[in-house]
Amino acid sequence: MTHLAIYAVLPALLIALAGYVAGKKLALDKGTVSKMCLYVLSPALTFNSLSTSEADLSAVWRLSGISLALPFVFTLVFSLVFKFVRFEKATSRGLLLATIFSNAGNYGLPVSLFAFGQEGMDFATVFFVVQGILLATYGVYVAASTKMDAKKALMTVLKMPAMYAALFGMGVKIFGIPVPQVIARPISLLAGGGIGVFLFLLGLQLVGTKGDSSLWKPVLLTVILRLLVAPVVAAIAGNVFGLSGLPWKILILQSAMPPAVNSTILAHEFDAKPDLVSCATLVGTLCSTVTLAAWIMALNAL
């Protein structure tokens, strides 16, 4: 069981490390790789996973609903924590970005695949798509606070190709629509390449991120909430809403991922404590190599 956890996390870590080293040595353009993942590989992976999935559709819908509600539950719980420790409003706003959204895409999908196979990644894709939509809307609201531009947030959502890929993929699955091989094969090839590139991008995006010793207290709290408390809250929420088995385990695993790299982008865009969010993302990603292995062992023991 220990070996399974190590084999699930270590390959992901090594590919991310390759991305980090390549980013340092080759001066690769993060923006280009990121756009390729967002507009090409992510939609292909989403469509392929949902359209070919053998997962129970009732579990998929239940997981979608819980994934939709979870960030708001995290906001309520974590806001009370930040208020209790008396963080200023700007700090609390930045920390919410780093705690309510997890790196469910370029980290969560590969680890779910390595730990629980293709069916695990299929459920993880559902979580990833729902969170991506929330990050582009509610995440913008959290980052911008009272400066929220509802029209801009809506346009961001409408430009997300993964959302349309998810709708088409679910439509194909639900109605049994056959996909011609001339279309299915290139999508499948792109989807297969997406896993490695997502992890490579994770390492690449961490290039230039620096730790700051003056931020140790909020960063430590963020890491604890994101890597330890969030999955516990997710487990309880899943049980309350009747989720069980593999979908429940994936909900917990995806909630145990470190802060989403896109949260750092939003923090910079809206000046929501970007240094704090970046530092929390870096430290959380490093610490997650240990905590994720522990979570995978625990989930496989259940």
C-alpha cells in the first residue's frame, strides 16, 4: 500500500521537476505551454474522459453537485478561521484564493490516474471541470472583492473550451452518440499527451516563485487548511450528500491537492496579496508530496 502511494506521487513529482529544471535552463515560455494546455489538451482530455467513461452517471451528477458546493463551504469554514486569527481583510482574501481552490488539473488528474486508474481519473475530470468554471467566476469575485466585474467573469467562463468539451462529452455518453474514428483518434492521442504536459507545466509555473520567511505564519496556516483540513471537510460533505466508493475517494483526493496555480494568476491580476499566494502555492506543492502519499494510503485502506 505504501508502494502504491509512492508510485502515484513520485512519477508526478519527477515530471514536474523536469518542467522546473527545463524552465530554469531553457527559458521556456510559460504562457505558450499554458495556452496549449487550456485550449487544446484540457478540452481533449475532458471530452475523451467523459465520453468514454464507464462511470455510473448518477455518481457523476452527485459528484458534480458536491464539487460545485464545496468551494462555498470552504469559504465559510476558512473565513471563520482567518477571522479567529485576526488576519486583515486583504490577507484573508488572498488566503481564500489559496485554500478554496485546489490544483485539480495539472496535478490532480495525473495523481488520480496513477492512484486509482482510468475510472479514478474520469471522476477527477468531473471535479476539475466544475472547479475550473468556479475559478473563472467565483475565484474572480474573491480576488477582486468589491471590484467584481460580472460581465468580465461571465465572458471568461464562456471562453473556457473545457466547459464545452464537458458538455459534448456528457452528451455523447448519455445519448450514446457514436464518435467517428477520424475524430476520436486524434482527440484520444491529445488526451493521452495531456497528462504529462500538465505536470510539466506545473513545474514550469513554479519557476521564479520565491519563499518569504516573513510570510511563514499565513503560509503555514494555508498549507494546513489546504492539504489537511480541506479533504476532511470534503469527506464529511461527500458523506452528507450520499457519495460513496471511488467517487467519494476522488473527491477527497482532489480536495487534498495543493493550491491551484491559477489562483496565483488571479492574485496578481487583482493585487490580492500575490506574494503570499505565490509563496503558499510553492510551499503547498512541496509539502503535498508527503501529504498526498498519506492520503492515498488512507483512502486505499478504506
